Amino acid sequence: QVQLVESGGGLVQAGGSLRLSCAASGSSFSINAMGWYRQGPGKQRELVATITNGGSANYADSVKGRFTISRDNAKNTVYLQMNSLKPEDTAVYYCNYRAVVIRHDYWGQGTQVTVSS
């Protein structure tokens, strides 16, 4: 089992910045990806950004150029730096850990990000 603990959500004005963190503990898989998904009001959960343990990152088109994902493998922690936030970024953000070989996803409890206009 992998446990994920998120932090860093909150309320910010449009144009502001927030940084999310997610620390993984428990089991460890040699080939994995960590990332962030979000679910806005009345919407389906969607990909925000992911990064492999080799450092390869992938972003949703809607956040490219504004958000940056990074990870510290020694700390089993992934970060999401969110700049130039927009009201449409308002959502619950979920941390994800994907164990690639066994094709299993682990999820955090979610952290609320609210961007006011």
C-alpha cells in the first residue's frame, strides 16, 4: 500500500500562486509516476500533470506554461507550482501515485484550491 498526504491548497485571487505538495509513504515501486488530477464542481476528474521517477513530465494543455510539476525522489514527494491562477482552476486537487508494472493507482484525499475573480 502507498499512502499519500497532500498539503498546500487554499484560497487565492486570480493571478496568484499556490504550491501543492504530496508525500508518499509505505510501499515503493521502482517504476512509477506521481502527479495531480483535479475535479471541479460538476466536472469529471481530469489530468493536471504527471512526472515519472525518471523526471519525464506531462501537462494538460490548460495548464501548460502556468503550472510546473517536480519531484524529490529521495523524499518521495511531488510538487505542483501553480502560477497565474484562474477561476477555472478552482477544484479539488488529488495526488496520484501510479505503480506502472502492476497497473495500480493510489490516491490522496484531495485538497481544495479556490481561485477568486
